[in-house]
Amino acid sequence: MENNFLLKELEKHKKLLSVTLLLNSSLEPSYIYKKTIEAITEIVNAEVGSLLLYDEEKDELYFHVALGEKGEIIKKIRLKIGEGIAGSVAKTRKSLIVNDVKKDPRFFSKADEQSGFVTKSILCSPLIYRDKLLGVIQAINKKDDENFSNEDLNLFESFANIVSIALENAKLYNKLKETFFQTSFALAEAVEKRDPYTGGHVRRVTEYCLAIAEELGLNKEEKENLELSAILHDIGKIGIDDAILRKPAPLNEEEIETMKKHPQIGLEILKKVKHLSEIVVGTFSHHEKYDGTGYPLGLKGDEIPIIGRIIAVCDTFDAMTSNRPYRKGLDDNVAIEELKKYAGIQFDPLIVDAFIKAFQRGKIISQSKREKIYEN
Amino acid sequence: MENNFLLKELEKHKKLLSVTLLLNSSLEPSYIYKKTIEAITEIVNAEVGSLLLYDEEKDELYFHVALGEKGEIIKKIRLKIGEGIAGSVAKTRKSLIVNDVKKDPRFFSKADEQSGFVTKSILCSPLIYRDKLLGVIQAINKKDDENFSNEDLNLFESFANIVSIALENAKLYNKLKETFFQTSFALAEAVEKRDPYTGGHVRRVTEYCLAIAEELGLNKEEKENLELSAILHDIGKIGIDDAILRKPAPLNEEEIETMKKHPQIGLEILKKVKHLSEIVVGTFSHHEKYDGTGYPLGLKGDEIPIIGRIIAVCDTFDAMTSNRPYRKGLDDNVAIEELKKYAGIQFDPLIVDAFIKAFQRGKIISQSKREKIYEN
């Protein structure tokens, strides 16, 4: 073989290897999508790369990401399996080179018409993992007016293989996380339902917490920890007797003291879970107060984990604005005034600020507002 | 560059790429360990490969897998960070070539002395992911009495990088799964504790189910589904009132009817969890009977999902052998006779057989047996 050819092949394989490491260094699908599209152009020297994902339920392909200004238009396009070049590749599960799309009757011209982009040539490979179709990748317009070659095709198929594995791992990881969170939520809701007057509390507190997280700019991991904490914040109520939990009237002093044990019970339940030790302390500090007069530990200010400080505000707002058998919920604006009044006393002022900003942006939808939406 | 050299380099990179795909095609650490060790010898043409994992708590390295007859001896060896060539590499986080170990004072000769293996040369690289030490890999004895070269070292470092990423993904996945299962278990135990007389039931039923799974030769996924089902099988008791759940006496007919709703309640709670739909039907069929006279649906024979048939046997055995405030638990052998008697009527005979085999192998440790172990 010629030296020059070997050098090029070696370069390409080195490139493939570095892309593989890159794609596998994350279990976040959106990251893998982005890096895949970026890599396509480099690997086979094309103008543009695109990734179409397979929607199993609808048996269709859709563009997950389309870079550039026409992205929004492209994103809406859906192809039936068998439709267009991408659809044909998905159907036959065989790669295709089409070096002059105008001459190919399979070419789906709508994307070009709508976006103003001019497609000349396409190299397209299916993404398959253990016989399961995940999508297709396309390299569009070989640069320097050249044609896509069979070597390009071989390389592109190796790349498709790499993408498929990275995507499948990310999917498995995210599916597991979703199942974990949904199971926790289902169990938390079931605990909540023992008290027929608190329906929807866990869901609303979780939503409010995530709205605050958005305002505070928390990262993905922090958001996930907060979400799980919010889901589980009242789980300790498993340990409270029916007689107290379901009392359709205000609790007496002794009952209040018993009820106050729920964060401690929650902590006892979940502290055995090895990898939750970081978050449980926060989760079950949601009844601490900023001035140190809360429970169970009487922590003060920043001693209270941020997770606890966030849940405290959301929990109280929902308690104030929700109806109880013995009283109607407060109006949202009255409740907001209460939060402001107790900022620095009961609540972290920064968290109250973030909550109010989220409220003003319409991200906080209280129980009564939800009911109004239902009525209309 | 020389043609021959380029060809070899290309071959090696192709090999690396295919190994990368192989390692990333599983999220199972034991698979990755095995494939890593196998690949080491091929990649740098060595006699033997070994993998040492980092034990963070003890700040030591240990051989995870050692192939061959001396494996068991090697497995027990632990190296302090800094000790031996592997320990030095872990400490400095830099790869090392030692082409004549006898001349290197760092060489840790105990492994050779104990195993009878003769180490001549070592190529060793650290496994690092985002600044975190995961372990080291070693290629031992370059074949054909050659020396390990700098090209070997470069290639080995690329390989170490690949292994690190694959291992880290597998670790993350398994950590998440562990957290999910432990959280479910903690919540299931908390539900169980509402009834002070059923302590340890969930744990024992889960253990019994896994013992049966072993007898039946279920695969990893089936075992995991069964484990989660066993953990959650009584979760519907969240919806049963204290008055019934805690009654320290046999239930009357009306109470029994209410109690019988727990599988249906469990199903209602968990059916919203998208990816659990496959298992919940099994989980909450553990009160169906083989002859069709059970509840909630009155399913018969193989209509009852296997998960339900397995839990049924384990659940009943534990109920029979556990103490209640109003009666002492049955002797294990009496309970086994009961299972045999109702095989084909209440229980799937094949599952009863598997249970008895597990019992005979000492894998089923009933509540009273546990208490005896405690006493002694």
C-alpha cells in the first residue's frame, strides 16, 4: 500500500479513537448528540452533519439537532421509515452513498425547500445497537466538490457503531435514573395519600424547587439532588400514626410534637442508603429556620444545607396556599408577602428572592391557580 | 515514515478501536475487567496482563482478577500506594517501563514468590478518570524476549484511558442502580415497620427469592427484576389503615377483605412508573394461587407471572415460620411439608422444588434460625 494512503488511514483512525473517548466520556444524551454532529464533518470531510433519531412509537425519524439558523425549521421535519434517503437507510439498515441527490428519486427535498439549504451529496449510515434501530447519521456535501468514497463509507460505519454504543449507554443510564425518580415519587405520593387533605403537595413542592434551581443557576447534578430531596422530603410521615395524620382539625400541642418528628424519621429511613448520605441531611433539614429556631437540630443561616433552605420556602408557600378542611388557602400574593416578611427570620432571603422571581415569571403555580386553570 | 511501521501502527489503532467498542458495549464491571485483561496481552504483545483496582478507603491496590491457576493466591495480595511498581505508578500517576525487574528496587517480589510466576519485564499505566485514580493496568513479560518500547507505552496509555472511561461509566450505572434498590428497600422497610410484628419480612423474602433465582438459573436482568419485585411486594400496605395493620390478633372477615386489597393498591401506586410496567404485574400477583383461587385476578398456573409465583412461595414460607403476637412460627421442616402439600394447588410445583433445593443447600435462613444464630 502507498505510504500516503496509510498515513491518511492512520490519521483517520486516530481521529475515530479520540472521538470515541469523547462520546463515551458522558452519559448525557444531549452532549452525545452535539459531539456526534460536530464529529461527522471532520471524519468524512463534509460540510454539514445531521443526526436523526428513531421514534419507536410513531415509527418515524426526526432531526434531533440541526445546527445553524435553519435549525428550528429542520427540527420539525419527520420522516416515515422508508421515506427519503435517511428513511431508506433506516428501513434497509444499510449505509448509502448518494453523490448527486437530484438524480436520486428517494431524495426528500422538503428539508432543502424549507430551509434554503442546498444538498448535493449524502453519506448516510444507520445507528443500530443489538438489532435495535436508534436512528441514522448523515454527512452532507463532501467538501471540495469531491464524491464520498467507499473508504468514507467504511469509516462512517465504524463511527455509527461508536455513536450507537455511546447513545445506548446514555439511554440505559437515563432510563434507570428516570425509573428511580418515578418510583420514589410514586411511593412519596402514596405516603402523602394517607392524609387525604394534602393531595399534590409533593408534586407542587418538587416543581417549585426546580423553578428556584433554575433561578439560582444550579448545575444538573445539584438540580437532580434537589429534585430527589423534594420528592422525599415528607417520606418520614410513613412513621406518623393515622390518628394524627388524618385529623381533620388543627393538631394539639402533643400531636404537633409528634408530627415534628417526621424529618428525623425520614433521616432514619434513608440514612442507610449509601450514596444518598450527601443529600439526606439537606432533605430532612426543611423545617430548620434561618434564625436557628427550627427543628430537628436548630441549625442557623448557612449551617442549614441549601437543599433544606430551598425546600423550606417551597413547602411553606404550598402549605399556605393550599386548602385544608378547616381553612381555605391564602391568596398567592398574600403568601408571597408572608415569605418576604419572614425572609431572614424563617427563610434564607436569597432563596425567597429566587422564589419571587420564579413566581413573577409564572413558574410557580399554586394549588388554587391550578384549580382555576382546570375550571376554565 | 517507513511503510512497515505505518502498517503496524494502523493495525494497532484498529485493534484499540475494536477493544474500545468491546469495553463500552457493557456496563457490567466484571465484564470490563475480564476483557481488559485479555486485551492487554494482545495490544502490547505481552505474556500476561493484570488489573489492580484502587481501594479508596484503605488507600491500597488489589488484584481484581488474576487469570490462571495461581489466581487465588494473587487475588489476596494488596499493595500500598507507593509500594512495588504498580504502587509507584499509582502514586506518581505516570506510566513506567521496567524491562528488567530484578534490577529495579521498586519491584515487589512477593507475588512471584507466592505464585511461582517469573516476572521479567513490566509495562504499567495508571487508570485515571477526571483526576480520580481507579487503578493500574500491567503488561507483564514482553513476548519473544523483546523489551517494551516507547511506542508500547504510548499505546498502553491510550488503552488505559479507554479502560478508565468504560470502567467509570459502569461504576456510575451500578452506583445508581444500587441507590435505587437501596432507597426502594429503605422505603419498603419503613412501610413494613408500621406493623411492628412483621420486622425483617421484606429482607427475608428478598433473600429467599434470590436463592430461588439462583436455583432456577435466572439471568442477571431477571434476577434484578425479581429482587426489585420482592422489595416492593408489600408496598401496597401503605394504603391499609393502622387499625387493621397493627391489630395484634387475627383479622375478622371484613378486615381480611380490606387487607387483601394491598396487591391492588401496590399496582395502582407503581403502574405510573414507565419502565416498571413489565415487573409490576408480576410483583402484585403474589397472592394468586396456582389453581386459580387466589386474588386479585384469580389467575391460574402459568398465567401467573413467574415473579408472582416465586414471591408467593417465599412470602408464605416466611409468614409460616415467623412469630406473631398471637402464635409462634412453625418449625422450618413443618413449613417445608406445607409447601410440598400445596404444590400444584396453591404453588407452582417447580418453584416449590427450587425452594426446597435452596433450603437443603442452606440458602434459606428463616426468622427462627436467624434468632438461634444470634443467640449462639
